[in-house]
Amino acid sequence: MFKFSQWKQEKTNQLNQESSVIQTALGPIEYCLEGNNNNPVVAIMHGAPGGFDQGLIEKDNLGTNGFRILTWSRPGYLRTPLSTGKTFKEQAAALNSLIESLKIPTISLIGISAGGVPALFFAQDYPQKLSSLIMEVALSKEYTPSSFQLIVTKLFFNDFGLWIMNYLAKKRPQFMISFFMNVASSLDKKTRKKIIQNIIKDTKQKSYFLKFLQSMSPMCNRKQGLYNDLSQYTHVEGLDITQIKIPTLVIYGKYDTDVKPFYAHYMKENMPCAKLYELKDGFHFFWFSDQFEDMEKEKIAFLKKHST
């Protein structure tokens, strides 16, 4: 029990050291801004559960390719209170307030998973602030989790459960990778086994997985945001994606059972400037795909083409 308490406290202290909190016109917002001041800014709209630290998973690829990265905790996550923006439209306004407070005129934006609809609201409501949009395995309209997903969330997405998962991910990574593949993919057993074997040998892929797990921990400071997201996704009002004319790259996994390919095709069919990128062996945890390196190059080329 002491180790659990120590882990939780150390993780919280580390998060607080890596981020800042700024008072904006709409309320306090936790953020992290890294990179050369002269470089174009790419902001991250993280998924659920998450926080500014989930966005930092993108840091190496963006930083080494000439971009500045802005990650923030959406309302209800970590040190950004829910009062700063409960609805997804209000969260888009919060991001706008953040970049205004930081005196950033324009951004490119990456919406990840549950950060998808807030990102689309930003593109709809603040097009003059946006150079380009990337949607990574991202939701684009209403979403209802399955009964199985809700059971997994209640049983494992708590501080103690994540402490165990972080421990197992280091000691028995194949077990934890298999667990998440069962939750979020429709890959057959043979393909799953092959992917797991490849991941165990790949230091970079294992590193992404560990960072992802850490970006959910501790859960006590993210729980309010997670359950607000689940509530908000039952009814999305005021979003008309047919009006979004920002250059958009939509990345999705063919075997994703969480954010199903339907959400990507919905954007392609309704957004005039949307381009699809399918990970043919991919699922919700897209960095496990054999196409991951090519996808990262595609993202950078897209951002460079459309950055201002």
C-alpha cells in the first residue's frame, strides 16, 4: 500500500512540475508549451482519459521536425477545472482563450480520440485561428460506449487499477498490450499475437505504450473530465462539420472497435477539405501499426504544407 501511495504522489508531483497554470478570460487552464519561439505551433486536443501529458507523446516527432507543441488539459482533467468549459463548444472556446493569453495568433490542431468533437468545434468557431487540422482515431459526432467498455472503465480506470496496469506493463508488457487489443480492436487472434511479438522487440513502440498508460495516471485528477466527456458525447449540438473548410487529415484504424471507421468516413463525406489516411492493420492504439512510421511522415508533410 505504501508503494501505491508513493507512486500516486510522485506521479502528481511530476505532472505539476511539467506544466503551468494560466488564468485566462474563461478560467484557469493547465498547459505546457515547448519548442523554438519562431516555429509554428501545433496544439493537441487530448483524448479521454488524458491531460496535457497525453499530448506530450507527440512531442518528439513534432519537435524534431520544426514545430512548437502546445498541450493542455481539457476542463475536468488534472489542474483545469470543469468550470472552465463543460461542453465541447465551451472547450473549444477555452483553447481559443488559452492561445490568446499566450499571444499565439494561429495554430495547427491535432484532435485525438475523445478530443475529436472539441477539435471540430474549434475548427468551426475559430477558422481564422487554424491553419490545419489532424484527426487521429477521433470521434466526429455522438458516441455511446459499449457495456463491456463501461465495465472495463469502472473496474480498471481508477488509481489502484492503473497502478497495477503500469506495473504489469513494465513486467509483463505482452499481457497488458493483449488486454488493450482485446478492448479496442477487432483483429483476429493470429494477427494480435504477431503484433504483440513485434511490439516486444520494438523499443519505440513499447515506449509509446508506457507513455500512454502514464497519461491516464493518476485517475483521481482525471475522473471528472472522463465522465463529463461520456456525458457530453450522448448529445452533440451546434456542430455542423459541412461548414469546416480547414485542410484536414483524418487518420483511422481499419480494426478500431472504439472509434470505429464510421467516424472517419463521416468526416470525409461531410467536410470538403478532409483527406483520409487508413491504417490497414491499425486499431485505436495506432502506434502499434506497421504503417506508423509512414503515418508520422504523412502528418509532418501535411503540417508543413499547411502551417503559417
